[in-house]
Amino acid sequence: MNTTVEDSGLCLPDIYPDFSQAGDASGLVSLFAGFLGHFSLGPFALAEVRSANIDWRENLILGTIPETYLDQYWADRSIFDSPLFLACLHACRPIPLSQIYERKRLTRRGQAIYNRAAQYGLGEGYAFPLKGRFNRPALVLVAGDFQAIDHTAFLYIEMAGMEFYHRACTLFPENGAHGTRPHQPLSQRERETLTWAAKGKTDWEIAQLLGISERTVHYHIENAKRKMMVPTRLQAVVEAIKTLEILV
């Protein structure tokens, strides 16, 4: 990154969008698109996923990525094998897509997901992980060539992505168009124990893996069942997967 925004006669504070002006999704997307256009970046998407078991339009997904791509992505449930989402779940800083889609690390399924993304111009760029509401998977994806963008401009893009998300949360609150969460959010330990249970581990095996007692494992799984409002651990695992509390 060695070309500054000033080289083009632009001043970052002057072009930074005021997202509070956006009164709806279309206006919000237009503001962010205009901002990224100064850097010749795009397409882009903001995604906060409430559930993979519903149409993608019922989740908080905004941007300029073609609906045909999202329809295909959702139809074959790519989110569960997506290198992009899996990487963002464990990251706290922006990640280049070239790192996420490093060929030697991709499974056959991951390679197929990448190939489709590349066809739609989404193979190069950056993913900006976000802290989603109720610990939901959330990110801003900005496609394009970042090589000529200097450090200051990159930080502004990252901040703009966060403000994009914050305004989207205001426009689409939990009691609004995107619905409410059907259960209480799970704790980190509850997600860990359910994830191992989903992989067929017994309470004793989970206890050894997590360095806790078998009784504590049972306690966390029972709590998860209560929050999910289901009677069995299998149903808790299924519900946790459907609502993206865990990815396996």
C-alpha cells in the first residue's frame, strides 16, 4: 500500500460518508458504494447471519453482490463450509481474501466455493470481521485491488465498514424486519461443549478436551438445552447449527 488518497486530490475526512443520512437500506448501500468508488473498490457486502435455515433476505445482508450469487450460495448452504465465514469467526482484524482462499489449505468444497466467488469478482479484496449481535457471524466483504491503498486510507475503509454495520443495526433493529432471536444466546463454554457434542464426543471426552470436569460439561449442555428450549442434546445441537450458534 503506497499510493495515498491525496494523490488523487481527495481528502479522506471530506469523502468519509455520514451514514446517519441514510434512511433506508438503499440509501445506506449507495453511501458506502460511493465511498468505496473513490478507491476503485467493489463489489461489497455486509452480512450478519441470524439463521442459515431461512432465506438470505431474512438475514441482515446488504450490498452490491448480485442476488443470483446469494441465491446459489444459500441454496447449497455454502455458509457451513465457507472459508470466508470460518476465517472471520476466529479473526479480530481484517484478512486478505488471498490468505483466506490459499489453495493449499482449501478443501474440495472450499475450492468450489472460491471458484464461484471468483466468477462474481469476489476472489480478491479484504474481509473485515465484526462483532455481530448475539454473537452472530458478521463481516463486511470488500472486493477489489487493495495494493495501491495506503495505510491511512485502509483504516478509513475499515472504520467505514463498522459504521456501515452500526447504521444497518439502527435501520434494522431486532424487533424490526429481520425478526427476533428465538432463544437466549449461548455462552462461549456452551458453544464449545455443544460443538464437541455435535462431533460425537461424550461428556468425559469433552471434559478431557476442555480441561474441565465431566459434571461441568453436563451443566453447560443442560444450560444450552434450556436456552434452546429443547428436551435433548441432539435437538440442542441441531438448533445450535440451524441458528449458527455453532459451525461444525
